Amino acid sequence: MFIYCLAALANFYYISVVWRYPLMKYFSQFMLLALAVAVLLGLQYQYWLGENGRFEHNELMTQTEEQQRLNESQVAANNLLRTDVYDLKNGLEAVEEHARLDLGLIKPNETFVQVSTAPTTHSNY
């Protein structure tokens, strides 16, 4: 019986407040909606423009792809150097080739011929 009276009293209070202050109900709904919109806007700002947001993520992804391309070119250069080192350690042909190109090696009974690639100029004097 007590619960029935308490429920009737609460219902009476709600009806009297709504009938007396009908804008109060709509104002509270408006405030709740405004709060939800503000929270949504804050979350969208963090997602798109905030620290570690979407734009920064895209920028980091392009930097990562560029670094991957640089790494691939360095791997190719390292493999070339690795094969040169292997040839120098295991074969005499590579040592002789480097000696001829870099140091000017000429073996006995060989004739050295140097061809100039400079343009020739003709003068009329």
C-alpha cells in the first residue's frame, strides 16, 4: 500500500511539473542533445585533426612508404657490394680487374694503349 501511494505521489509530482513547466521537459532534452553533439564534435576533432589523428596517420604512411623504397635501393647496393667482396676474397680475376682499372696494372709483355675521348679542335693557324 505504501509503494502504491509513493508511485501515485511521484506520478502526481511529474504531471504537475510537466503541466506547470512544459518547457522544462524540452529544455532538458535540448541540453542533452547539445551535450551529445558537443561530445561528437570533440571526438571528430580528435579523429581528424588531433594528435595522432587521421591526417598525421596518412602523413606517416607516406613517409613509411618512401623509407621502404630507400631501404630497397640500399639492399640492392649492399648485395652488389657483397658480391664484390666475395669475388675479391675467392677469385683472382676480380683482384686483377680492380688492379687494372684502379691502379693501372700492366703485365709484362703487354702493350698499353690509351684512347682519348676529349673532343678535337681544329685551328686554322
